[in-house]
Amino acid sequence: MKKLFFCLLLIASFTTNAQIDSSKPNLTISGYVETYYSYDFNKPSNHNKPSFFYAYNRHNETNLNLGFIKAAYISKNTRANFAVATGTYMNANLAAENGVLKNIFEANVGLQLSQKKNLWLDAGIFSSHIGFESAIGKDCWTLTRSILADNSPYYESGVKLSYTSANEKWFLSALLLNGWQRIQRIDGNNTPSFGHQITYKPNSKITINSSSFIGNDKPDSVKQMRYFHNFYSIIQLTDKLALTTGFDIGAEQKAKGSKAYNIWYSPIMIVKINPSEKHQFAARIEYYNDKNAVLIQTNTPFTLKTLGYSLNYDYAVAPNILWRLEARGLNAENPVFLRKDNLVNNNFILTTALAISF
């Protein structure tokens, strides 16, 4: 791993000092580091927040959420991305992967299939086609991720066919995947998984997106088909005010061959205000209902049905440095949070983070 970082940094030094010719293949190196401190007022003794948090998930310690270095190559009709990463996000989200795969943030290659159309075929490991939030904090309106983002794929592996219209208003993709947030298939699983994404941008102020997943995330011997859809819209209401709304819904067979399904769903709304270039505020309200514990097991007699809210403040220290502060609360229908030795139905968390991109 040390040798890999050294090689990428060496390439970066040559790339930085060289004049880039847009008519020739282009290699660029970039990086991102995001540190954080988070305090959970339920004071978990093992320093782990509730199990359905996968980003910024450590309590009462300064830590690294995500740090990566990335090499991106593009030519007239080919492209490739490779990024290695570490941090508590990687530990939590890639816990099921083996060996060095735990540190692969992105690794894919693409080929343009048409000289006249923006039609690409990409294969490898890439960011999920689902949702408006990503693992990279600076790209998200709120410091922490929503419950629906933390409990749907952040990454995926497989093959993606994508098309962008000439006017760039439409983006369409179809995917053949290894599973629900999987680099490697789980043992005994040979069921193909599929996905789609349709993004429509009628103008620079409106984005509307539909994404889906169809597949089985268990061995074929206990196969339970999962059907999932994500919808969101992002609207720039004024120069200083923007709104994101989203809705996730999923269904999974209760047992192999069953015609009955367990359902989970989550609506969300985020409002962002930019009073100036350096200052940004965001407010989030969300609801998450997984009454049959398809994705989230609370390790209590109850399942998760909770209302969440947060307030966020960002300060741009420099164009590439962002300081963030967030207050977040959760109020569940049932006592699913542990406070000392007692189960309670609420949780309150303060988090601050400092991110730099280069």
C-alpha cells in the first residue's frame, strides 16, 4: 500500500509540472482527506454509534472518515479511474470485502462505443448509481449522510452502459451488477443483479432522477429477490436557496419463492441556504421505516421506525478547504437506542468535520 501511494504521488508530480494538451490522453491525480469528531449523547461505551450509521460512525474521538488518492485517465475514446482509500467509512462499508479490496474506493475502465454519440461501456468498481449523496462529504449538503444513503449502496461493481444526450439534458444507464453493494459475490450466489438510472435536467436549476436495483443478496439456496427504487429531485429555487426531495422504497421476498414481501421506505427533504460564498446552512428532515428489519437490525426487540432531523453549518476556509458543524437528532417510535444500560427512543449527536481536496 505504501508503494502504491508513492507511485501515485510520483505521477502527480509529473502531471502537475507538465503542460496538459487536450488533444492528447490526459492523466490527472487528485486527493481528498476528511477528518471528524463526533459526540453521541447516548455515550456508547464501545465508541460505536448505532449500527445503521456507516459514515462518521465513531463516538467521542477524532478520526479520519475518508481519505483517498485518485488517478483518472481520459483519451478520445477511453477512460479509467483508480482510487485507494482508508478511514472509518472504508472500515464500515467494505467490511464484507476480502483483503486489499477493502481499500479500493474506485477502479474502472470505460470505452466509448460511438464516435458520434456519448455512449460508453464501463466495467469495474464505481460509485453507486443510487441516491443524491456520496461518500465524499464536501459534495453533500449535510455533514453526515441520511439514513437512506447509509443503508443503500455507496459503491457497486459490474458493467454499466450509459448514454448522455447531445444537449446534456438526459442521462440513461443500464447496469449488470455483482450484488447490493458488493465487489465480490457472496458464496453460493449466482443470481444476476440489475440496475437502471434516468436523470433529466431540463435546465441548470432542476435535476430529476430515477434509479433502481433488482437482485438477490443471499445464497441461491435461500434466494430472496429484492426490488428497490430511488427517486429524487434537486431544485435551485433562487440564487441562494435550493431544495432536495427524495423517496426510497424497497421490497424483498419474505422467503424463497414467496409471493409475500417485506417493505421498507424513507422520504427525505433537505433545504440549503447560501447567504454568501463562504457560508452555507442546511436543514434536513427524514423518516425511515424498516418494520421488518430487512436492512437494519437494531439488536433490540424492536425494529427501526424513526424520524430524523439535522441542522448544518459550513464555512469555506479556502476554495478547497471546508469546515462543517452539524447537530442531529433521531426520535424513534420504539426504544431502539442504548443509553448506558437502558433502551431509549431518542438519540442526539453533534459532529464537526474538516475536509480538504487537492
